[in-house]
Amino acid sequence: MNFKKDLAAILFELLDQEISATELELMIEKPKNQELGDLAFPCFTLAKLKRKSPNLIAQELSEKLHSPTFEKVEVVGAYLNIFLNKKTVSEEVVIEILQQQEKYGALEFGKGGQVTIDMSSPNIAKPFSMGHLRSTVIGNSIALIVEKCGYQPIKINHLGDWGTQFGKLITSYQLWGDVEKVKQNPIKELLTLYIKFHEEAETNPSLEDQGRSWFKKLEDGDEQALSLWQWFRDESLKEFSRIYELLNVEFDSLAGEAFYNDKMDRIVQLLEEKQLLVESNQAQVVELTEEQLPPCLIKKSDGATLYATRDLAAALYRKENYNFALSLYVVGHEQSLHFKQLIAVLEKMGFDWAQKMHHIPFGMMLKDGKKMSTRKGKVVLLEEVLTESIAMASHSIEEKNPNLANKAEVAKQVGVGAVIFHDLKNNRMNDIEFSLEDMLRFEGETGPYVQYSYARACSILRKANWDSELQTAAYNNAWDKEWKVVSVLMEFSHSIKRACENFDPSQVAKYVVDLAQAFNKYYAEVKILEENAEQQSRLALVDSVTVVLKEGLRLLGLEAPKEM
RNA sequence: GUCUCAGUAGCUCAGUAGGAUAGAGCAACAGUUUCCUAAACUGUAGGUCGGAGGUUCGAAUCCUCUCUGGGACACCA
């Protein structure tokens, strides 16, 4: 069902095989405006080759261009505009969707390859902020998209569960902590203790030493330190899992920073063997002057390891355990330099698979135009936002559909959907100014809008007692009013491909909005349930819209309630 | 200072392996429900694509310079 390819093959012959079909296929474009046609072929570049005016070439080609799938061919200036046969194509598309169901749009180019995705990665004992939301939601959608393209995704939550802050936290807990309080509200209480530590440390610098010494004990395997650390970790994870459940995100691995503690010596040793380690200001670094990057710090002057060391160990571990085809890191753009260095060091070590690693950066969540900081307490908590959004969805339901059966469940799906969609609909690199108002908007280009479109379509099928098994109903209309919808339906796979190639879920988000818009227009214009000869074909179209909307939403991590 | 990302309608953004008259949503204004869920649909208005050069049949898109804003740049992650 690749009409571009068909057209390219025909043009290849008509142009005396002077330009390859693949090249021609790349030249074919979609007209800006559907009234101009479904496919367009600009003839400007042919002018030199054929030594004729482009307009004349277009004219000549149009006279020779014939195919049963083309309804007509028009010439506008140097453009060859092709109109597809609406009836043939529409029936083909609709039947394909109804037969393939949720498999529609799937691709195979990733067949079998494993893709590790480093995502979410919140810090233990700290609140799950809006910043972590981005990594979680983008990573989750990329996992789903990559899977749709044949890969096997492995979602890794690289937890921030190690570091000097745990020494500080243990110190603070020993001095002012309370078991019950922590159990009741772990993250909030641990954060309070962490903040208190910093406040007290300003007047009592010896606390810093205590913190360091507790972290040393932790590293040395001190039982008391270790059990406290384990406890903090467990309690934090319990709380995170509540959020992950709301977001409907699961992980294949929770191997965080602590997991790599015993795997770093090997990296340092390897670097030494390859003579890449250089001493600089008492620290051990890998020089990256040829790569025009600042040196990468491997060991501090006191011999302790660093972030980069840990990530090197993690990269190697992932290669050896998953033998990834791609290794993705969904981490904020602030860390771009770090990942450039990381990949450069691995390449220097002779690991050609370093090229399979990709940093997937994204813009920041800003508050008043500035980065949000945990210290100033100016951090927005994701859970509060989600709760608020669900409440708002609930309110809308009471207003618009009070007789709905499972209100609470639907409110959750819609409320959470609004938040996720808001994050995914734009290019990842854009910074987002935090605005509850924008996030909880349910009209226009939003998650709820798409979900609503889906619910409407489902409602029609329900009213019609549509039997989805009837995949070959009589299709007998002109497919004129439905053409816009059909032409969007057939673009699904293309949007998935783009999303996968660029690791960009917004491609799918935009697609799903396009489809919802086309459907809503159709819905307003045509009375679908009208009982006439063409009713069955309209219902088949509506059914195929529900299939694609639902699958598109799924790829973004949103649910699709049948009623709302 | 170096590197990096961004600058398109009042606001939020699409569009960037060069193509036709630069598109949506929100907000504003005017409409649409005896009829399939109005979380919808229709219409009006809104633009020096930050600026200046260049490349060419053609530039929001590519190159150079420049202005503005965000971010990163050695012992945090």
C-alpha cells in the first residue's frame, strides 16, 4: 500500500530510467493542500537533465501517466499532482486496518534487536518532581514505539540510590529522625531531614564530617548504615511505585547507581591497561583533546569514583548483558556534554558499540522562566499535579456525563492522560514553563480531546450494534467526505517510523490529533448512523478510526476509555 | 570565554534530508444542538518566520556573521 513507491516505479520508466526509482521516491511529496491532490511530483530538477522547461516536462509526463490507482493527474505549473482513486484506496485501507487491528502500522526494521532505555531515574529520598516526569513519560513512549518497530525494549530505571547524600541523610536521621514519621510519609520526612541537615550544617560544620564518615561506613559495608540505606530505599520505592502505577509505567530493571559499585574497578583497570588514564591535578582523567571535549574525570583526587565512572560501568554491563542494538539515555539536555564524553571515552577504549548509544535529551521544566531547584523548595510535585488533574476530569464527568458507569477509573485515565499528553505533544527539546492551567486543559490539542474523539466513535459503533467481525461489509459509496479521514489513516505507519528514527514521541502525538480532528470534522458533517446503503461502509470507517486512535494513544502511554 | 539548544500570530507551538498562498490549538469576536457525547464543529481577525548577508529556478528550512534568552563547561549527578 505504498503509493509513493508505485508512482516512483512508473516515473522511472517514463523518464527513460535515467533517475533511480528510490531517488524519484524521495522527490515525491505531499501537496500542502488536499485539494491539490494526494501526491505531487515537482519537475524543477528535471529541467537541466531534459533541457526542457519544467512546466513542459510536467505536461508531457501527465499525458503518459496512467494507473488504476490514480483517479486523475493534474498539472499546475511545474507540479504533477496525482489524485488517488478514493474508492479503491479507501476500501483497501479500511479492510487492512480491520483485519490487522492493533497490529496496523507495525514495522519490522528493528526485528529482534534489544534496546535498553535508561529513563526516569529519580533520586531516592527525594520527591518525584515534574522533571522526572519528562524522562519517565518520554522514555516509556519511546519504548512502546521502538517495540512497534520490531525491537525489544528494556526499560531501566537507573535509580539515584547512592552517594554522599546518604551519609548526610543517615546522620540527620540519627540525630532527629523518627521511625513512625518516616514510615507514614517517607519521602516527605526524609526530605525534611535532608533539608534540616543543610540548615544545621551552616552553623555546625562538623556535621559534614559526620555525613562523610557515615557514607564511608556505608561504602565499607557497615551493617547499621547498610540497613538504614536499604530501608530508605525501600520506602522511597514504595512511594514511587504509586506514581508509576498511576502513569502505567513498568520497568524491566531497577539497577541504579548502587548496583554498579562493585563494577567500577574493572573499568578503571581497563582504562589503565589501555593507557588512557592521565593524572591531572591529583585526579585521574581521560584526555579528549582530539575530540575537542574537556577531559573526562574518572577518579577524584581522593581516589573516589565519579558519575562518569559509574556510567561507563553501566554501559559495559548493559552491552554484556543485553547485547543491545541501541542503548538510549533519556536524560535532560543539561547533561549533553557528559554523554558526549562518555561515548568518546568508550570509543577510545575501542568499543565500536559506543556508536549505538544515544543520548535522548529534552528541555527543562521551568518555573518563572528558571530551573526549578529542590533546595529552594520551589519544586512541583508530580503526584499533586496528577491528583489535581484527576479531580478536574472527575468534575468534567459530573458535568457532562453524570450517568457514566465507572467514573473513578475514567477520571483517572483522562486526568493522567492530559498530563502525559501535554508533555509529549511538543518537540522534546523545548523547555516547558510549568503551568497547571496549560497542563490541565482538556480542549483543543490535548489528550482528553483525542480520548473524547475515540469515545464518540465507540459510542456510534455501540448504537449501531456494529459487529467488528464484519470485515467485508458492502463498501459502496464514493468515499468523498470520508477521504480526508482515510488519507490520515494511511499515514499512521509513516508517523511511527519518524517517531522511531528520531526518538520523538511528539510525531505520534501530532498524528493522533490530526486523526481526531479529521474524524470530528467528518462526524459534524456526516450523519453516520443514517440508515441507507452506505451506512455499513461508514461504520467500517469509524471502526478503523477507533482502532488507530486507540493504538496511537497506547504508543504514547495513554489509555482509551470507551465512554467518558 | 568556549560549546550547546532555542527564537515563527497576543500566548503555546507545528512546519527544518530546500518546493506551491507559512499552518494548528488557546485567547478574542460571530455562529452551530427537535439530530450519532458541544471535552465537538463552522467562520472572522491576527505574520518583516529575531536581524543582515550568501548559496539557487526556489530558503522559515542550507552556509557565514550578528542580536536575544536558556543550559553546560574537573573532583555533584
